[in-house]
Amino acid sequence: MRGSDYLSYTLADLFRCLEAGIRGFLVWDEGLLMILAEMRRQGKIPKETALKVSVFTGHANGAGANVIQNLGADTLNPLPDLTLPMLAAVRQSIDIPMDLHISIFESQGGWYRVWEVPEICRICAPCYLKQEPG
């Protein structure tokens, strides 16, 4: 998020979405996550609002994943190219579910990990698997 104005605009959009009944948001900035988690804690946004941290935040290790969890994330999308041992290390650092790309289109790197799904699920559960079109 570039600048305080953009942060304010994003929060205004989020409140419009909440008024429309939306209760889950993909968050791509740690500062925004911190603000939203605190607002949820204070009851300024509904307690059931899910805060999912985007792959675009670039988290790739257990320490960063733990920071995200401590800031109030409900799920984390780690980088899609992490090896199985790296994913296992992230899992050992957090309790929240992981959102994991098993297939992603060429313009985003072209990852295809479908054959690893059983092992990914074994070492990363609880997790959600994501398949991007393309």
C-alpha cells in the first residue's frame, strides 16, 4: 500500500463490502492486516470476517509466516515455489491454514505441482489448494 491515502481508500472500500455482506478479504499488506485485525478485535468489523494473506506479500519462511499469524491472519498464502521441506518448516511455525498454489498460470511463473498434492496435504494440513486458470 503506497501512502496513507491509499490505505484510507482501501479501508473505505472494505467498509462498503462489509455493508454488502462480504465477510472475507484477501490482504496484501502487513499494515492493513494489522489495522483490520485490531478493528475486528475491537468489534468495529464483524468477528467472522476472514483475513486471508495474499501470496503477493512474499512470505517464504516460518519466521515471516509467524509474524503474519501474530498480526491476525486467518490464512497464509506462502510463495508457490517453496520446496516441500520449506513448506513443512512454515507449517511448523504457524497454526493457521495455508493456501497453497498447486497450479498457476505462465504469467505468474507457471508452477504446476499437482503430482505433489498428497505430500503437500500431508505436511501442510490444514491447507487449501489453489488452482489458477490460464
